[in-house]
Amino acid sequence: MPALIDLRKRIRSVKNTQQITQAMKTVATAKLKKVQRTVIEARPYWHSYPNFLSEAAFWAARYEHPLLMKREEKRIEGVIITSDKGLCGAFNSNLLEKALSFFEEKAKQSDIRLVLIGKKAVTFFKKHPFPLDRTYSGKVEKLTPEELKDLAQFLLQLYTFSKTDGVYVVYNEFKSILSPRITIAKILPIEIPENKEAQERLTPDWEPEAGPIFNTLLPLYVENQISHSFFESSAAEHAARMMAMDNATQNAEDLISDLTLVLNKIRQASITKELLEIMTAVEALAKR
Amino acid sequence: MSINLPLSLQLRVITPRKLLVDRDVKAVFLPGLEGYIGVFPGHRPLLVALGKGAITYRLNQKEEKFSVEGGFAEILPEKVIVFTKLSKNEADRSNER
């Protein structure tokens, strides 16, 4: 029979843990609200930009831009976005598993190089033999727009100078609070969706020529896609942490009630035992 | 020449951070790379790269403007879609609001 004092200690420590998880949940909720706002406010952009791009590309069909040219995928650059901190359920592990199997499959035909964002990805890929180009670890939450832009420039250069033949981004998309969706997106070469609407319209004028327009239009698209996946991932991270901490708080609650039940049983048993002992003693004395 | 020219333009200014403007306007003035472009309803289709400068749009009586750093605009007879980035000062100011 476990001693009362041990049980009390255990209950106290579970309660402390519960307080911590609850605080973390509150923090994650607050952060999520903030990030969620940026993600949602950015949505109009994500809905209209590809459309715009496809219209532009339709009209400029004869124009061949290096970022649109498809090549055989001999070298692939992968960008994997995870979080720095844990305690967010299967958020990172699911993503990393998926990314690993995806790139191992690709590695059969091509050379893979990786860009890792987030401490979790960095520690995970220490065990796997992929060469790394860049790693961002320990300050993911504070990545500035300039740093993201710099990363985009780096990827664009790799592609234009034929150092790589395809760029994939693996990240958690913020689908809903309950479940993130693991997304593998090919960002280079840029694939332009079909656009029927454009075919019915008048041919537009260009100012300046189509060439210079595409020279800024396409890199901007890639840049934005990278920062977009980054924001999606951070929203998904906070949502995942919120859910995980909510579960943990719930579990702690269950554990506390179980332990309290055991504690009370033992306490009552010992009281009954003590009473019995006293009674027997009284009886014995009375018989004399 | 078509007679039913639209009377107003639907202006949408979209930045990666936010849908900035979505309303009907009488005219828009955009900072093109080679100078300002005035757009009135019924403009012919035009794709234009934008430089640094101010976007001004005219409502019935008043005008409103804000400054941007580059981007693109797609101009159609009844619609203007602008993809752009707010200039740094402007972004700070709209954050404060």
C-alpha cells in the first residue's frame, strides 16, 4: 500500500504540471489568434495571385522565362519547415516522417539537397545523410521578412543558374485548428494553372514589355510563396500546441481525480483501521 | 465602339498581408515604371508593372491615397486589380491604427 504522503506529493506534482500546460495553452491560443489573423488576411492574395499569373502567362505564352522552364529533375532542393519548440503533439514528427519518405523516394533518381527551418528538422536530419545548404534553427519565430526574402533569392539563383532542377517545400498548412495538413508544394519551376477566362478577353497591352514584367512577377511569386508557407506553418504550430496542451490539461485532470480517489480510499481505510484498533482496545479493557 | 461603358471601376488592392481596398471608384492613378497612369472606367486591358509611388483613387467627392513599393496592376474595363506591397512608413502607420 503506497503511503499517504507519497500520493499527496504525486497529486501536487500533477497539479503543477497541469498549471504549466494550461498556461502554455493560453499562450498558444493568444499567439494563434495573432498569426491566424495574418494568415486569413493574406488569403485574398493567395486566391487571386495564381489566377493573375495564369492570365498573364496565357497572354505571354510565347515568352520563355528561365523560371518557367521544366528540366529533368537531376538535382532537387527541398525546404522543410518545422518549429523550434516541441510540445505540440505530432506536429513535427508527422511532417518529418512524410518529408523523409518523400525525399528518400526522390533520392533514387536525383541528388537531394535540403534547406531546413526549425530546430526540430535540424536535429532530425542529423541522422540522415542529406547534404544541407542552409539551416535556420533557434530563432524560427523571429525570422524577419528580409531573411525569408534572402532565402527566396537563394533558391531563385540556384534555379536560374541550373544548380538545381526543382524546388519543393514541405510544411504544415493551417487547414483548421483541429488538424494541420501536411503539404508538399513544388515552387520551382513555376507551374501555371490553366485559365479559361483569359481566353475570352481582349488581349491586353503590356507596360513595359512582357519580359521585364515577368522578370519581377515570377520572383515575387516565389518569394511570397515561401513567406506564405512559413506563416501557414507557424499558425499550424500554434494550433497544434494549443490542442496538445488542451489534451494534456485534460489528462492531468483525469489523473488527479484518479489519484484523489485512491488517496481517499487509503485515508478512509487507515481511519477505519485506527478506529477498529481503538474499539478492540476498549473492549479488551472493559472485559477485565 | 461599345456604348455601354461601365460607370465605375471595381478597385481591389491586395498585399500579401491584407486585402487593402475593395470598393467601387471613379478613377485610379497608379505609379507605373514610366510615369503615372490614370485609369478611368472603360480603360482597355493593360498589364502594368508598378514602381515606388502613391496610388490615388477618386471616390465621388474625395480622393484617397497611400504609398506603395512596386507591384503589378491588371487593368480591365470594369476592374483594376493591384498586387503590391505597402511602403515601410505606410505599413507602420496602418499597424498603429
